[in-house]
Amino acid sequence: MRGRAGPIGVAITLPLRTPAGNAQYRQARYDAGEGAAMRAVVLPIVVLLGAAPAFGLELEGRYGYAGEWAVSAMLTEGTFPGLWRKREFAGPVQLKHLAICGPGEVSEKTGTLRLSRTGASYVAKLVVGEDSCEVAGVLNEDRVAFADCGRSGKIPLRLWSK
């Protein structure tokens, strides 16, 4: 047996290394604190990841053939974010008309937006009143996607992170 300083500076007696005693030596080192040190590092990380708060996604954009509707949405994440997984967001969306409104038109509309995101790419469903649109694109101010709105046709939509 020989003495050795442990992780806290306490002398620990370990068996001598011999071919027959390697298993005892490894077990003694583990019992002496090397495994405890690893657990002390890994456990808090696991706890912090498990208690991660819901993340938000704030979006801005333009909707319409001339970009006449300003889009703003504050979405919250619905599932725990995992590495290389889709991230699901949902929340209210507000559309504000930027041009002169015609007779019978409203200057603001509200609805909901559900969005699945992988990196900058997204797939979304926009519901405003009785209209429902589905769109796939890239979150970038310069990239235009076309929202398939059924009877209304395909309408240009640009979305980006604020």
C-alpha cells in the first residue's frame, strides 16, 4: 500500500499496482473520489438542462403581394429544445396594414402562428380569422416564401427573427 493525495488534499492509501491487483487499484481510485468528481460536474449540468425555461422567438415580417401587412409575433417554445431536433413554437400574431385601407377593410388583424423550426428553416401555419395558411421557408428578411392560403392562393410572406 502507498499513500496518495485525493481530490480534496486528503491522503488516501491505495493498493500497489500489480497485474493481479489492477481491478482493486481501479476500484480504490474510483472510491477515492475520481468518480465523485465526475458526478459533481455532470449532475449539475443535467439538472440545469432539465429545468431549462421555455424559450421565446420574436418574429417580424411582411405579408402580402406588396408587403402591405406588417407581421409581428411573440412565440413560446412548446417542447424542450434538443440538439438537432425540431423546435416547436406557437403564439399570437398581429398583422398591421401599412397601406391605405379600402372601404370595409380593417387596419389590424390578430391570429395565431404555429411554427416548427430547424436552424433557420421553418414550417408554419398562420390562422387569422377564418383564413388558414401553410408556409415553409427560411427565417431571413431577404427570403420570400409563399403561404398557401387555399382559396386566396399563394401569398408572399417574409419572416425573420427580431
